[in-house]
Amino acid sequence: MRIDVAYELDQQARFCEAMGSPFVAAFIRAASDEYAANIHVRDLLDEIATLSRPGLRLAGAFHYLALDGDASLGKHFPSVGGDGDARDAWAAARSILDRDPEPVARLSRENVQTNETLRSTPILAAFLHLAAIYDRPFRLFEIGASAGLNCRFDRYRYEGPDWQWGDPRSPVVLRNRTASGRPKHVEAALDIVERRACDANPIHVGDARAVRRLQSFVWADQLERLQRLRGALEVAATTPMVVDAERFSTWLVREVHPTVGYVTVVVQTVVEEHLTTAALQELGDAIATVGRRGSSTAPVAYVRMELRNDSYDTSIRVLPDRDEITICRSDGHAQDIQWLEGETRPG
């Protein structure tokens, strides 16, 4: 099936614009404008258009080069002190492609990894909800964890209009926008005693190249977002954990065994839209297997933030029950959150 490159890039540019990144939106559009005229641009875009999110792959590849010290890009990428002129940034990028397209193509083939820390706020809310029900410690298992930064959500500071939670000295301060309300049960005691995670292509926080790659997928004009990521990497250095490189389905079945006296929680954020139909079925089967292992003395909960219609819903399901409680709605990065009273949706 032939991919409509212009459409794919336009959709990504629109999304970046809507999410507060005009620089990346204009950069992607500038690349799209030269698709027909420049063979190197055309060859690159034709290749990555068959992969997920080609616009983000393209922008991330050049952002990596800017972060890695390329002076021509650095003059214009805001993340490294540039002037924010997207057209001039694209002119520099095009020159790099014309000289040697292979390094950019190689970077563009790598999977998109965002590990957006603002998503920790819905995760916190879900755990507080569970903590109000269960007076016992938690074991956390995240799938699609990237660098595992959201597994450390209890090490961050959260500040809302009328509520706060967490260590005020944390290098990560999350201030999601919300029209009104706050998470329920912010006074509930929360104790996480185990953190485990897996990802098909995990980011190792001790690997400088991998960390730079993770930063490169932050949109280059979203400096506050980049600062949050760097703060989360500081936290990761003091809260060690391993993110296993493995398929979700096999890892869940092998590793997640409920323990009496603890609540075992499986977490995922924005995973399902990246999976094939077959992989989604495998994930559902694995979750069902894990859920059947739970009991009243060793409960298992499933927390997920996934796209439902036009928003991302964060929901909780205590397995093996099929009913979900939706605690909030948000955009994909959880920049804007609508707190809910806890809508129940049949599974």
C-alpha cells in the first residue's frame, strides 16, 4: 500500500502545533515542501513513511544531531540556545542530507521514545485511588516503559491549584493544567516496594548516547518539557531499576506473580496505538493470565492511559473483573487533565 507522505507529515505538524510546538511543526512542513524536489529528502521520507510517526522520526533525528553538537543546527534549535527559526533549521538539515543522508536515515529508523513524565500525574492518581482501598504496599510492573521514568513517579513533586503531593526538593516538579478539581485521596499513604519494567527497546539511563536519543524526541522548542526529562534522569540515577528488553506478553506471564500482603499493579501509558492487532490480542491474553493469579489477599490491578475516542483515558481495573473506573481524561502528554469522579465503564 502506497503511503501518502504529505498527509502523514501534515497530520504530525498539526498535532505538534496543537500541543504547543510551532518550531517542530514548521520544521516538518518545510521538509514536506521539499519532498518532490530533493531526491535525498524524498528517499528518506519514503523509507520512514512506512514506519510509525515519520514526522517525529525526522525531527528527532536532526534534534539528536543538534544535541550532539552540530553547529549548523545548533544556531536554530531552541533546545541548544538557537534562534528558533524553523526554516533556517530545515535549510541546515537539508545541507546535512545532501552531504551524507545515511546517518540521518539510521537515526530515523530507530523507534520513537518519549517517556513523557507529565503522564506520571494520572499514574499517581490511580495509585492513590488504590491506596485508599488497600492498606498495603505496592509492587509496580510497567510495560512499554522506555527508560522507566514513570516507574519513579512517587519520587516527583506534584503541584496543582489547590493540592500538592511529593517531596518539594525533587528535581521534577509536575504542574499539569486542569480546569478544576484534583486527584482523589491525595492524603492516602503510598508505599512502593518493588519496581519492574519491560520495553521492546529500553533506554538505559546510564548510557549517554541513549539518554541523548531520549532527549532528542522531546520537541526542540518545549524547553520546560526537556527540563522535566533531565530532572527525571537525575531521579533515575538515585532510584535504580532495570527495564528488561522483551515482548510485553511473554514478560508479563513470566514475571508478574501476585504476592500475599501486597498489591501488584500492571501499568501502561500510550502503548496500544503502537501495537499490531495480533500484539494487542497477545497483550490482552497476558493480562487475563496475570489477573487469574490474583486473590483477595494478593490483589492485582491494571492501570492504563490509552486513547479512547478523542481523549486519553486513565483507568483502573482490579483483575479479574472487567469493569474499569476512569479517573481522568487528558491529551496524549497529559498536559491538560480533566479529573473525573470515577466513571465506571464495562470492560
